[in-house]
Amino acid sequence: MGLTKQYLRYVASAVFGVIGSQKANIAFVTLRGGEKGRYVAVGACEHVFIWDVRKAEKVLILEGKKHEVTYLCPSPDGVHIAVGYEDGGVRIFNLLNGESNISFSGHKSAVSVIRYDALGARLVTGSRDTDVIVWDIINECGLYRLKGHKDAITQILFLESKNLLITSSKDSFVKWWDLDTQHCFKTMVGHRTEVWGMVMLNKERRLLTGSADSELRAWDIQYIEEGKEVGEPQEKKVRTLLENEEEDEEGLDEEPEERILSCKKAGSVLREARDRVVSLVTDAKAKVLACHGLDATLEVFTVLSEEEVQKKMDRKLKKAKKKAKFQEGEEHGPEPVVERKLSDEIQKLANIKASSKIRSMDCLAVPNGEMKLALLLQNNTVETYTLNTTEKNPTGTKTSRLTLSGHRTDVRTLAFSSDNIAILSASGETVKVWNRSTLQVIRTMGCEYALCSLFVPGDRQIILGTKSGKIQLFDLASGSLLETTDAHAGALWSMCLSPDQRGIVTGGADKTVKFWDFELIKDQDSGKNKRLTVKHTRTLQLDEDVLCVRFSPDQRLLAVSLLDCTVKIFYTDTLKFFLSLYGHKLPVLCLDISHDSALIGTGSADRNVKIWGLDFGDCHRSMFAHDDSVMFLQFVPKTHLFFTAGKDRKIKQWDADKFEHIQTLEGHHREVWCLAISPNGDHIVSSSHDKSLRLWERTREPIILEEEKEMEREAEFEESLAKGDEPVVPGETKGEAEPAGKKTIETVKAAERIMEAVELYREESEKLEEHSAACKAAGKELPPPKMNPILVAFGNISPSRYVLEVIKKVRSSELEVSLLVLPFPYVPDLLKLFNGYVQQGLEVELVCRCLFFLLRVHFGQITSNQMLLSVIDELRTNTISKVREIRDVLGFNSAGLQFLQREIESKEDVMFFADATDRFEEKKRKRKKRERAVLTIT
């Protein structure tokens, strides 16, 4: 059967108008050959934008899929950036080309913090699901999941000197994890509220935490040397236990018996702000500390080194001695003592006042003693400051501000020019005109809070209706405000251009509908030139507030939506009442009339869309359209198709003749306020509470409704499949450490592909056995059986090799969970295949990884199966010998490279790597320390 009606698909074209989303943080990044502190990365809905703050332009877009970005963390080498998303996924992008080859999926909800270790080989992620997961970047897999917190993770710190991890959470606890044994060995309970941030100072000897009050609490860390408490008498241990139980409130965080380290409160630093800490960050060397709360003030502290503190204490002691000597004369009294306080080590440096509330910040130290600060503000702005830390009383200097590419507040009205090229967007403080093809801002003009807008015929002027009830007229060529007219006593909710293009009609909260005509008058400033103005001609008084007005395209009727949930239709010429459309349970927020003046569509806060006939006012169909209020409705020009936008973040296309839902456009992450359709119907632009404007483009691809519905059902099924129960690992109890992976639809599909490959291998093996038996019976060589088309497509490979190819294509981060989903009947075949791969030396590392995981998971069933005894024995022999061979090769190559490095260093008299001098000095210090320790022992 042929297609009875063809619909064309609209697809997402671009995201613009957003400078930085509020959900993600801001981070300094280094692009190829670029200077430090010039580029910043910010989340922009589902994408990551890299901005050049000097030129105020976007240099790179790291494209996401559909979930919003929640956290950014650049790698230590500056080449990669890890991006966390709302669905709990993590992707690692290459900043050189903007591509993403590594992705992890382990969390059940949004990623709240990401941290790299010093080498950039491991990644730790914390989430709102209270879990902490450690990932191996090189092997692209999850190592383990750490469970223990009872609320969202707020901050994670790696201890570079030891293999330890510190995590803070909204459950008010700070936990210390030993990554060698994967357990929590210490929980600090000294906080009474959520711990929002923490940093390490003084070469990992001090921890500073920020919570929901004005204090930054400092904790001194002392590492307990191994073997110190070995052989300790039992009586002493008991005494220590009793003493610890009698500790006062300040020592509540101490455990009865310290292991690895002890952590004691050292005091607190008072902030000026009274609200909670939002960001608490230091530079790479922890010399400068910056923090901010929910307001617009950034507080910067300097952290003095041990030598500087000692000099300061010496000066204080000297002063105290002088004072004591002066007071007591020549008599020798007791030696004065100067107490060392935390304020002597952490000193207030400066306060920086931003132009709006700060959402996130990052800092970067540059060699000349300057500190660069990047602030992401809550009004869709990025600001950068510099601070000279060497001065006595430094002040922050604003160096750049990114504001042009977006509005400060939500865009509440949109309009297209008649030539489909320009887009008008107006918000609470500015109106901008964009070029649709380049998405660049052509004009920015200050205005009052705009609620409705349109281009004047000719596209040289624009008209805005404001919240204060005024009509503002702007000239696009000069970007100036031509005039402001008081139109309504309340908010001017709606405005419509008359079909003859000679005037407009406005509806407001003062219960009136007013008609205005365009006129040309002499400009008083120039005297000669004429300018456009609007002249009030008629007023229609109504009983309720007017929410929306629309002319019918033949200009015969005027539709007015009122606060009493009805839509009244009037004759335009006489303003006599014609029809009343009632049926909505809540006020009608939007309406539109089709091009032939036959149908009127109304969208209401009751989430329904109704289609009415304009001849008798009968309701053709009522459709449940959105899961929240319908905010906007507009017909596609010259069709009976229309689009609706709702607070449920979706835009939907409908057929007003067949009353069918055609397509859903998903992309916005907050309520959609309004949309505009271009006069030719090829483009749609929409605005949302997430500060973004999105452009949608009509393609030539047809939509078949049955296929769309089938795809929707499949997507729902896949989603429910992925949300099923997590597979259980036999023999593993629920504890602090668990496997890192998560069951997703990708892991289920990967397991299915492996099962299909094993079944194909079985079928082909049976065919070959039958063929060899037939050859033996016939006593001659028979023609080989026909190969499976899949094997032919892979280049006539053997069935066993095909299984390996399928396993290789499974993403490394999903391999364990895919094997866990695999039923046991497939495992014996895989073990036999693994034996063959190891003997041939094919992908030994991957095969060993799969083999060890399957052995651990199915240990009981494998050991009780006598048939697998010989296979396991062969695997043991082959695997050990093959792994030993590979290890020897790697060791030989490593030794050769080290030898070459030493040779080059001795010849060139320079270090081979750029940062090797620091490492060389560090090695020298460690060697001397070791020698001293040996001398002490001997």
C-alpha cells in the first residue's frame, strides 16, 4: 500500500544562545600551542563549549548525545577532558580533535564530581547515587565501586604520595579509602552539616573542608609509619581505647585505634559569607585558595609555606620580647611564648565582586606571580579576572566578559523575519537579532521585560510588548529605541500583526484588546527623515484578562483567549461577538488559526490541545498533548500541521486533519517557553529555561507513522530492559567494594552478539564434523560445505576467529558486564576457544581478561564439570607460558628504552623529558632520605 500522506522529518540543527549551563562547572583547558589561562571549558546543555576568553569566541564544541553535562575535569597532561553527564555516564574527549573514544557507564544518576590521579591513568567519579567508582583509563574499564556514603558525593581528592582517596558527601561525612585494599579505614564525623568542598594544603599534610556555615575547617594529617605499633602491649591498647572514648566533642572524628594516618582538627578559617560553600579550589601548587558561596563575592586566601610562617613567627617573637623587655625594665622575666595560629598560615588576600551570583570557578597560577580566575555566573555569563599575589593588598582586575552570545535571563518571545534569515529573541533585559545561517548576533539592544514580539513588515524595525504594558519600537539599522508607548495598564501578553500588514492588535492584563495602525511621522531629532510609529485606533473591552490574541488570515475574525478558560471569537470590522469556545479546565495560554481560516487550535495549562472549527465553533478533537502546561502553539504556514511546546521540555508536531501525533522533538533540558516557525516552514527556533535557543530544520526524509510508533515502543522496551535487576556476581557479598560496571542496553546487546557468534561457531563446527564423516564414509574428498554469509562478509575467516572478532568489538568498559549476562551453557565453548587463541598468541591480554573473569564468576560450575578438567589444565599451562613470553618481551623492550634514555642523557647532558628535572631532583631527595634512614638504623 502506498503512502496516503507524507510528513517530512524535522531534525536538530544547532544550539546557540547559551554561554555556560548552570549544572556543570567551569575549567581552564590548554589547547594545542595555546597559552595557559586563555581557554575555558563550560557545559552547554548536552555539549561542552571551549571559549577563547581573549577573543570572546567559541573555538571548539565537544558534542554530547542527549543528556546534560554535569561535571568537567581536564587531565593532568591537558590533552584530554573527562565529561560527566546527567545519566551517570562519563566520556573522555581529546582536546586536539574534539573526538571521544573512551566512555564509561557505571552510575545510576548524575555524575557530581570527577578527579584524575597524578599520572592521569586512573579516573575517580562520584555521583548523586552515593557511589564512588575508580576507572582504569589505559585499559578502558572499571576497577571497583566504593560504597559507604549515604548521600550525593560532593568532592574527591587523590593523595599523590600514598594510594589513598578522600571523599566528601552531603551526608556530612568525610571518608578515607585505602585503594590497595579497597576499604574505608577512616570516617571523619566532625561536621554537623553537608560537606560541600575540600582541598589539600601543605604538601598533603592539611585538609581544609567547607560546609554549610561560614567556617572553613582545617585538619592536620599525620601519617603513622608502618610497624610503629607492632608489638604494642595489650594493656596499652586497652588504655588508649578508654582514653579515646573519653575524648571531648572536638575529637569525635578520631577512631579508637588509628591506622595509616591520624586526622585532628587544627582550627578554622572564617569566611565573610554566611551561606554554604559552593566551590573551594586551589591552584596546582596549593599556594592560593579561593572559595565562594551563593552570592557574587569570591574570597581569595594565600597559603604561606613553612619557611614563610617560621619567619613570621620569628618576627612576632622578636616583637614580644621587645615588649616584655620594655614593660619589665632590665629584670629578667619568663621567656615570652608566641602561639602559632591557623590565621598565621592562611591569610585573606582579596575579595572579588562579580557582576552576578557565582555558579562555579577555577583558578590557574602563572609564572609571574599572577593568578588567573575564571567565573561562571548564574546569569549565563563567563568572567575572567587576574590577581597579583605578590602585592600586599592586591585587587582583582576583570580581563574579559563573555555576554554577547546569550541572554542574561530566559527568552520569552521569538520571531522570524519575512525572508527567513533573521531571528529575533527577547528576554528580561535585552533583545537580540541573530543570523540564522551563521548563528551570530547582528544586533543587541536593551529593552524592558519582553513578553511578545514581531518584525514590522519590511524587516527594518521590530516591536516588543513588555511586562509593564508598553510597546517598544526599535530600528534595526541603528540599533536604537525609536519610541515607547504606554499601551496597557497591565502586562502586554500577546501581539499579532494584521493580515493586511497595516497594523497590530495587542491584548493585556487590563482586560482590553487594542488595535494599532502603523504611521510615518517626522523624526523630531533629524527634522527631515520620517520614522515609524503606532497609532491607537480602537479598543475592545472584555470581562477577563487577555492572554492571547490572533487574527484569522482572512482578517474576518479575531480570537481572544481569556483568563476564564474560554476563547471568544469576534468580528474584526464591527467587534461584535461571534463564538465562545469553552471546554478547557484551565486558561488557554496559546492559540493559532490555520492559513485557510477553517481551524483554530488552542493549547491550555490543563495539558490538552483542542482543535475547533471556525464556522460553528464545534470541537473537532481534544488531545492530551503534553505532561505539563502547553506554552505555545503555531500552525506550519500553508498546512494543517501544527507544533506545540510544553513545560515537559518537549516540542511536538500534530496533524489537525487526522488528529495524529507525528513527531516529538527532544533536546531541551528545561521548560520550553516559546517557539517560532519560519514563513517558509523549513526552520523552527525554540527557547527554554535552560538558556538555550535551538534551531530545528526540515529535511527531505519522510516519516512513516507506523514505523515511528514501532521505534518508540522498541526504545521503551530497551529502556525497561536496561532498568532491570543488576546481574549478581556469584560468591561476592554486598560490601564496601563492588564491581564498577552497570547493566545497560549496550551490555545486553553485546552479550547477545557473543551468544550469536558462539551459536554460529557451533553450527559451523557441526557442519565440518558431518563433512569429515561423509568424506570418511565415501573414501574420497568431497566439496567443502557452503560457508555462512557472515563469515564471508568478514573475509572468509574461520568460525573461531569470528567469535574473537565479536569479543574484540565489545567496548572495553562494558566487557565484564556483558560476560556476566552470558548464560553458563555458552561458557564451556568459550573456554575451549580461549585455549586455541592463547596457543596461537591471538589477543592474549584480552583473552586472559575474559578467561579470569569467567573463571571467577562460574568457578563452582566449572570445577564440578569433569568435561572441562582437561580444558582448564591446558589453559593453565598455555596461559602461564604465553603470558611469561609477553612479559619477557615487554621487560626487554622497557630495559632497552631505559638504556637509550640514559645514553642520550649522558651524551646531550640534558634530561630527556621536559619535566624530568623536577623528577630528577625528587629522586635525589628520596635517595638522600633513604641513605640517612639506613645510617640511622645501622
